[in-house]
Amino acid sequence: MTASIEEQYLEAFSALAPQGDPAWLLARRRMARDIFAAAGFPHRRVEAWRYTDLRRALAKEGYVPAQRYDGPLAYDVETVGPGAAAFGDVERHMLVCVNGFFRPDLSSADLPEGVSIKPLSEAVKETGFEDFLTTDDNLHPVNALNSALMQDGLVIRVEAGKDAGKPLHMVHVTTSAGASAAHMRHVIALEEDAKLCLLETHLGQGGAGYLANHVTETHLGEGAALTHIKLQDEAKDALHVAANNLRLAANAKYYGFVLALGARLSRHETDAVFKGEGAHADMHGALALRGKQLGDISTYVDHAVPGCSSNAHVKSVLDEEATGVFQGRVLVAKDAQKTDGRQLSNALLLSRDAGMNAKPELEIYADDVQCAHGSTIGELDETALFYLRSRGIDEATARSLLIRAFLDEVLETIPLDGVKQDIGSQIDVWFRASALAGSETR
Amino acid sequence: MLEIKDLHVNVDGKEILKGITLSVGTGEVHAIMGPNGSGKSTLSYVLSGREGYEITKGEILYKGKDLRAMEIEERAAAGLFLAFQYPIEIPGVTTMTFLKTALNAQRKARGEEELDAVKFLRLVREKAGPLNVSEDMLKRPLNVGFSGGEKKRAEILQMALLEPSLAVLDETDSGLDIDALKVVSDGVNALRSPDRSMIVITHYQRLLNHIVPDKVHVLSAGRIVRTGGKELAHELEETGYADIVEA
């Protein structure tokens, strides 16, 4: 009997024995490994992954652990513009990870006062660190895999009352050519009334078919505010699977935005839990995909306490044979009165072969709430296109104007102007490449 | 300027225009009147190149060139302008962005220098003032939330900026009250010039009290059934279309 892909996967990673893990972590890894071995990679018959068959996408290759790379990169991550690391014009601190390992030598050393950054391997040795790892491995087989195999990550902490000021920019680069896999675990912890802006860029080189798996544990203390903007532009054959476990104390504020452009298959999942009253979470995003790409933005929100609000709005532009996925659930507990929970997915299909799967759900046990969910799927408005062209605007420009107009509703929510412009120009680059590809096949 | 010869047009397989012949000279203003469903709007869409309008017979020469061979945007760059009966709302694209993109696209297509932001702004303000198009309207998404009158004024502003050689005004008077009609007609009249031709499509004669045409054609069931001077419009106002259409 041949081994399952899960057995093969764990076998390939068995040589990666973690060095110097504390006892609690070793126990946790073992438990997580068992959970993953039993559950396997999620596939179509697992409801939360119904449209995003990770098992099938992984079955093509035998994955090996990503290798630490300490050499120079082919480009300067800090200065390359749109299409590469992005946010080049935004003043920021750099935090660079290569092949799943933190590279302090490529990162900024001058951190703002009250901000500390440690690699995961050091942070796990601190007393009480395990309290930050809140992901429920039982419910998330991929997170269980991450718990079993996580080899590095960034642990970012902001002290109470401190404003970190300039954004921190995490850049994740994969240089390996083959089917390597990296499992990173990050912790973003803001104490009471702390403020942070975190930018994330995920990049790969060429068409490499690696797997980038990130689990981020985000803890916002009372009144803390995090702005978290992510650009996923992985190599075109890569797999990108990210989960953000978000815990919000009273009056905390989270603004999240993800733009997914890259990868053969990608998933950005947010699992938010409100722990204290008066907190708010925005979890917005955009997919711009073509070819046979699949992109998934999923949002699960647990309104466990009264008086919190959440808003998830995802806009998808899908060309050629691309597929978009939006899944999400807003759960409102029995005594979570005055909850305001919103979920909306709008998709624009640019081709007959593109598709969108949207499944927003509400599960409400309280009786005094405002909740709304919705989904639209449409095509470019031919009448609008004709109107623009009748004024002398060529078809490609007219299409890009309408696509930008469609996306602008979510882009406009980005609270930093420079970052907003940069995300916009990433989309313009994407669109030009799409128009070019279109004109070749026409 | 425009020569239409025995034009037959099908929409969804049904013949809507059944042999139109029309000649509009440079600097002339022609009115096309007719009852609903006579093919007036079809003619305007055929001229602008909208998809779904199939020319089965006949030809259209614009400045001596075969219009059929030109893309929608090429026609615009060559100076053809259609003022829409129902201007399209485009959420997310501000009026200002739209105007600048359109003007510079046309200038570029003609090999002229594109206008920078400062020059463009000065030009828009100069043209927008007389049409009562406010700064606020220019900042809003194109036609979104505009009243009927605002939409029509925005159309005429586009025309004033793009300075076409041939403007086709499709039911520009529809949905306008008397005051708005005056502003719009004054805007159109200000653009009358010996180099610019216009085709004014309308159901009612009242617009032609403001924009006085050189010639009036009556379109019925896809054919021009009568042609005359501006007095023909007055005659129609008194007798209605029934007499002419049945004659």
C-alpha cells in the first residue's frame, strides 16, 4: 500500500527535528501532528474548504522542507517598486524573511521605542509564550500542520500606550526553485492602547511551486489599534495558505486588507473573536486573478460579546479561467446584543470561463442585532464601456477604468494614502499584464 | 460632412432603418423628428458605432471616409460626438477623471500634445461656468446621483471640451424643465460654428425654438417621409405626426 500524501509529507519533514524546544512545545507539536495525520489536508468535502481543494493542489508534488538561505537576494527588497516588494515610497521599518526564516541582516535594526521583535525560536523559550498560540488545531488541520512543523516566525510586541509610528513591513521572499514548504508562525501582540501599522508582502521568484504557510496570532489589548495590509504576490505556481487568528479585547480596532495577485492557489483566512465590548474589525480584500489561479478570502467572525462590529468586504476581478472564493460566517452569541456584523462579496467576471464561489453565512442567537450579508457576481457593463469608448477612450483603457472603479470602493477604505496608492498601482500593473495577455490570445 | 445613402439597419434581426438617405453639410444643423419607435435613436447609435446595430445595406461617409471601418473610439477622435438621451452612470470614475482621460485620449489619437493637469483644469473651468456645472459635480462620479438636467448639462460640457466636427444630440430636451432647457440650448448654440455640423434628434418641436435648425426631416417607420425648412417643425406642432406619417 502506498503512503498517503499526508504520510509522505510528514515523513519528508521528520528530519526537521526542532532544536531546543521547551517541553510544552514538544508536546504541542506531537499533539498537532496527530490531529493533522488524522484529519489530513482539507479538500472538497470539508465545508470550510469546499471550493479550495488544498489536498488536490498539493498532490502534484512531493514537498520537502524549505532550506534556510543566507546569501544575497537578487534584488533590494526595500527599493524595488510595483510588481516586486511594493510600498517603496512609504517610510517604514523592514523585516525580511527568506524561505521561511527571519533574516535580521536584511532587516531594520532601529526599531521604535516600545516595540520588540524576536524570532519565534527565541520567543518560545519565554515563560507564558504558549498563551499567544490560540489557534484551535482541532478545527484547523492546516493550522495543526503549522503547529507541528513551524520552524520560524516573527514575534512582534508593542508595549501599552505606545504608538509604533512608521509602519513595520514584513517581506517574505521564497528563492527556492522546487517544491519546498515553509511553515511560519507569527505573533502580533499589542498591549492596551498600543498602535501599530503592519505591512506584509509575499513574493516568490519565477514560477516556483513552493508552499508558503503562515499562521499569524494577533492579540489586541483593550483600546489597541492595528492596521494590517497585505499584498500576496507569490510566484505563479506557488501555494499560499495563510490564517490570521485575531483576538480583540474591549474597544480594540483592527483594520485588515489583503490584495491577492499571485499563487496558483491561495487562501487568506481570518478567524476573529471578540473578547470585549466595543471592539471593531474590518476585514477587507481584493482578488485580481487570471489564468487558472484560485484565490480564497474567507472570514469567520465570532461575536461572543455584546456591542462589537465587524465588516468584511471582498471585491474580486477574475479573468480567463480564474476562480475566486469567498466564504465566511458571522456568529452572534445569545447575549451579544447590539452586534453589527456585515459581509459582502462582489465579483466581476471578465471572461466566460472565470468563476466565483461566494458563501456568506449568518448564525445569530441574539435578538437585537444589525447583520447583513450579500453577494453579487457580474460582468463589465457593456453600456458603460460603449459610453466611454464613444468619448474616444480606447477599449483597454475603458476596461481598466471600469475595473479600477469597481475595486476602488474597497481600496478607498485603506487608511494610509501612500499604501493605498501603491496597492492601486499593483492592480494597474496586474491589469496591464492582463490586457497584454488578452491581446495575444485575441 | 456626413453622407448617408440608402441605409438599412437591423437590430436583433429586425429591420429598423429601411433606406435612409441624408446629407449634412459642414456648419449645418439638421433636426430629425418623428414619433416614438421611428428609428431616431437607432440612427444615432449606428453613427457612433454601437454593437448590435447591423448595417445590411447602404453606406455612411463621414468627412468622405467610410464610417463602418472605424472603431467607436476612432470615430470619436475623428470628431464625431453623440450626446446620449440617457447618459450612463459610472460609479467610481469621477467626472473630472473621465473628462481628462477622454480629452487626452482624443488628442493623443490625433497626434496632439496631451494636456497637463493645470492646463486641463483651466480649460474645464472655462467651459463649465456657462453651463452651471459646479466643482462639486466635477468631483462626483460620472452622472451618479445627477439630476436629469445635470446629466444633460454634463453631456454638453463634454461636447464643449471635445469640440467635435459633427455632434448628434439624441433627445437632449427629454426630462428638462424650461430653465434647464434654456441652459442646455444656450450651451449648444454657443457651439454652433461654420466648421461644426449638428444633428438634433427630438420628438418635440420646443427644442427647435431654441436651437433653430437649417433643415428638418421627419422619420417614420425607418424612412424619412418629409424634409423641409424650420417651418416644418411648427407645422408638425399644430397637426401632429399622424397627417404626415399617413400621407
